[in-house]
Amino acid sequence: MDIRYFDTLESTNNYCKLLDPKSVGEFTVICAGKQTAGIGQQGNVWVSEPYKILTFSIILKPSFLALTDQWLLSMTLAVAVSDCLNNVLPKEEILIKWPNDIYVSNSKICGILVTNQISSGNITQSICGIGLNVNQTEFPGWVPNPTSIKELTHEEQETSRILDYLLCCIKTRYEQMKS
């Protein structure tokens, strides 16, 4: 994987949209310590405290997927995040709110945003943004039911370790979907 770290980006998804698809390989990961304008589903804002949340986007090239099956990519990513969290939080109930949110019991811990680029009726590239609440413990009052790994474990987490493990889970599930 080509993992590129940035101190600050407006949005990892927006940054990926600016890259020439021919110049980046599959599994290029754009990770930001701080996002100034993170994006959620349906134009919502993704709020993150700098360096407390994993905010990253993965560029995938699922040309093997038919347009009618593009939902499989969101499903694959959600299951991969669930796999990761089941390992990190083995005593918690991890739930997927289809197609793009991950909950621990009734509290949201992760959001996924997939943007597909299509040409001639085929998916040429998918930009898969993921925001995972790792060490943030204070959230804006308007954010409904948030939680983080730190809130659940009562321990500061090493975000790079969780990112590495999550990327392994994503790669494994993506390869399963591909085959």
C-alpha cells in the first residue's frame, strides 16, 4: 500500500478527487491528522478533533464490479471495519447501520463515504473515506450518540497501530469480494 500522511487537509476525499487516477495505484491511502472540512453522507460535515480520529481515504479500482453491484464495496468496507473493531473491542457489540455507519451498541464510532468515478458504464475508481473515532472523547452537542475506542476502553490508543490493522482487514475483505 502507498500510505501518504498529511498534517492537515481540507478533506481526504476531496484531495483524492484532485489526483490523476492514472497516477495513483489501487490501495493508495491518504491520511490526515486534521481535516478542516471533513465530509459525511448527504453533505453532512464530519467533525474531528485533530489527531484523535483516524481520517483517511483509500483509492480502489473495482473495475470488476458491475454498476448494479457497487453497493458491495460499501458492504465490504463496513464488514472490514467491523472485523477490526471486533478485535480491538472484543467485549462490545459491533453493529453495522447499512450502508455506511458502524455502531457500538447505540453509539456511532465510524462513518464511511464511498464516491465512485464512472466511465463508459464502468466503475473506474472508488474513493473510500473512513472516519473512525479513536481517541476523541468530546464531541459537538449536535452529533447524535458518538463514541470512541478510548471512551470504551478507557485507554489512549495508538492510531497508527489501529490504522495498520484496519487496512489489513480492508485488504482481506476486498480480496474476498474480488475473488
